[in-house]
Amino acid sequence: MNELSISLPIADRSYRLAIDKEHEELFRKAAKLIDKRMKDYSSSYAYKDKQDLLAMVALEYATGYLQNDQLLSDNETQWKAKLRAIDHALDEQLKYETAIVL
């Protein structure tokens, strides 16, 4: 494992993380995205402290994650049904061709 130690600023605090080097850009983009959403929320809503903003950002992303997870699950179910239908059609065609040969 090619581990790297980085420091990410989120909500005016610095967080030290040990991550795979190949994921560094992803973590940095995520931290910037969190800060951007916090800034967006701070300009639209009243808040007491940054924890309120972090909670809203966490809720937004958790909800999005769950929606995507459900969409993926629904798509997987649809693809499995289509593949079963194709498999059934191929089985029927093979039975038909085998019957003709015999």
C-alpha cells in the first residue's frame, strides 16, 4: 500500500489523514466540496455555529448517497430481470434448434 499522510482543512479546522496516495485528489476535492456547501448554507440559512452547517452538509450528502444506492439497486434489479429474460429466450432457442436436429 502506498500510504500518504495529508492534512485537509474542513470548517476552519485541519484534519490529518493517512490515505492511499492514489486517493489524494479525491479527498482534497471532497474537502473543498464540503467547504463550498457549508458556505452556500451559511449564506442561505441562520446558524449558531459551524456544527449546524456541517450537519446540514452531512444530511444532504447522506440523503444523496441513499438515493443513489436505491437507484443502483433498482437498476440492478431491472438488469437482472432483463438478463433472465435473455437467458430464457436463448434456452428456448437452443431447445428448438436441438429438436430440429434430432
